[in-house]
Amino acid sequence: MARTVAPAAAEHDRTLAALLAALARHGAEPLVVDVNPGEAACAVLARARFVVSVGGDGTLLTASHYVEEGTLLGVNSAPRDSVGYLALAQRATIPATLDAIASGRLQPVPVTRLSVTLDGATLPEAALNDVLIAHQHPAATSRYLVRLGRQSETHRSSGLWVSTPAGSTAGIRSSGGAIMPLRSRRLQFRARELYRRTGVDFRLASGFLAPGAELVVESQMEAGWLYIDGSRVSYPFPFGARAEIRAAREPLRLFADPRRWATAAGRMVL
């Protein structure tokens, strides 16, 4: 393991040093915070005008939860060892990317985030990629009731994905979902490995949420969990718990290349 981790760590340190040097040339004095921010660091991210995440997609996703009015740029610090699909820059492209941002030639893309209200309380993290509702044990059946408008049905599956456009190339795509344009304002949902009973017409096995629409999920599991953007942020979702999922009011202003989603899709669902 050391042979894998050590080179990646060294590469990360070199990328961070290059970023700090490039920012200094622009007269910026950045404040460096940990990838798992405490309350004080979260407040700093919320007030920041410009945030740069240095790492892979997990680092960017974590940072995105706390960015409010500022813009976010992702730098993939070790491309050989980490996935950085959401990151626009690498060490070699940091100077050119910062120059383009400073001159106004590169503008952020407003990206839809996902808001969850759990038993009446809105969760503080707005998901940039997706939310997964599932049983805590991977081999157990996920049971829940899903409701959209006047339609409702009960599912037995291995979990329920709800994805943003940014996350449509991730987990939900592996489950058969469609890639969406990055600028879309819709959300997408899809049950994983749904148990389809004979004679039952499932209309909510997958679909899209128009702007302003709300998907309601009620747990029928004693040990259900709700995961936001992966495993770092999770909430218990026991029997009777109710989640209301919708597009967040404020998008994230992310420096990104929307053409990546078009290239991955071949064709998109608009």
C-alpha cells in the first residue's frame, strides 16, 4: 500500500505548492482548510468568494456542500491515483486556468444542487452529485415508499438514486440512468435492481423531477440510511422517516467544462 499512497501524497503536495505559488502571483493570500472541515472552516467556505479544492472528486464534493455565494474550482492533485471528473484543472494547467478566471475569459457554470428535508429539517449539505437511500447492509433489501405528485408505490430494491445533472455520469448512470446536460435544472431518480412483481406496473422506478417538483421517500427499513455525495455524509433513515427531495434554491457556481458530459453521453436526455 505504501508504494501506492506515498507517490500520490507527494504528487498532491507538489500540486498544492504550485497552486499557492500561482495564487501568490495574482496577489491572493489563501486560507488553507482541511478536507473534513469543522464548524469554523465551514463558515469560512460559506463566506469565501473563490474556493479551490485540491484533491479528487471527493474533495470537491465535500467543499461544495459549504460554498454558498462564492465560485468553486476543482484541481485534481494526483490524476494517476484519483478520479477528478468534476475538476477542471491539474498542476500543469493551474496558471492558465487562474489567468482565464482573473481576466473573465472563463466563467463559472451554474450547476443544480439537490436539497433534502429529513423529517421536517432541511439538511445542511446540498448534494452536488447525488443522494442514495438504501439499507445499511449491502446484501439486505431496501424497502421504501416513493411518492411523486399523486402517484405513489412501494419498492423493494437495492436502493434509490436521486441525482443532479452533474452526478448523472456517476452512480445513477451505472444503474442504467441517463446522462443529462450539466446546465439542466432537472433531477433524475432511479431504483437499483428493483424487484418487479408480476402484474405490478411500476411507474416510479425511474424518472425526472421538473424544477420545483418534489420527490417524497418514506422508509420501511429499520436500518435504512441516506447518503449524500458518497459515504462521507450520511444520516439514519429508520422505519417511518420521511425525506423530501428537490432542487436546491441556489445553484453552485462551478468552473467546469460542460462538453465533458456531452462527450460521455453521446446523446443526452434534455
